[in-house]
Amino acid sequence: MTGTKKEHMKIPKIEKGIVIDHIPAGRALLVAQALGLDRVEQNGSVTLGLNFESRKMGKKDLIKVEHLELANQELEKIALLAPGSSVKSITDFTVKEHIEIKPPDIVEGLLTCHNPRCITNRERDVETRFIKVKERPLSMKCQYCERIYLESELRLR
């Protein structure tokens, strides 16, 4: 650094793909794994940015992925692991769509209940079903055993 002016290393723009921004600090790796971005067969480059300064959040993470579009179930995964984040769809180096991610009111088949006595862990054909109790901080309740899980306790199937 020279003087009082900060020098920043910039992450390169992508021509086509997605940017997942405003991920709570420390959650980008979980999001990347949940989306399968850690697999070798991924077609485009994946850039993870960890602990960036943010006026809005203090610290944040971000993910840029070339040549990727997200399905609704993948958006739900992001909403559960990184509520409050946003997804930008990029085409020709320009943001074409900006989606604020909010946890759904009901989540079916995506989360695991940790209660060993819950029917979802005892019966083979019973899908999990969670109901949002509170958005900030996120908490979800298992419909069957009524156990409530905080954001940090949520586990994807």
C-alpha cells in the first residue's frame, strides 16, 4: 500500500454465468459443496471470495461460476445455507437478473432432521418437511417431531 489509498485485487468479470453475492462470511464453501461446484466435471471456472469487506454486512463471501444456471431447488439450498444472499445472472458481462434469496416457508426433502426418534429417520418412505419459524436469524421446525433448528444447525440431505 502506498499512502492512505488501499489497493484491491479484483476478481475478473465473467462473460456468462452466475454470481452469488452477500454470502455470510465463512459460508461460501458450504454453498459451493451443496451446489456441487467442488466436482471436477464442473464446466466453467469457479471463483470463491472469502471475507471481503462489506458496508452492509461487515464481512461477506462471494462465488462466481462461469457457464452455470441455477434451478429452483439449488436456489432453495442457497437460501437455507446463506439466507440474505443474492444471485446475479450474467450474460455478455452484464447483470441480466438479480434475485434476493429468501428462505422458503416450507422445505420438503432437502433438510435432515437430527432427532433419531423422528419418523423421517425411522421410516424409509417419509420425506422430511420443515416449516420456517423465523427468517432472521433463520430457524426451521421439523413438521413431524417439531424440533426447531437454527441456521447453523441445518444440514442438507
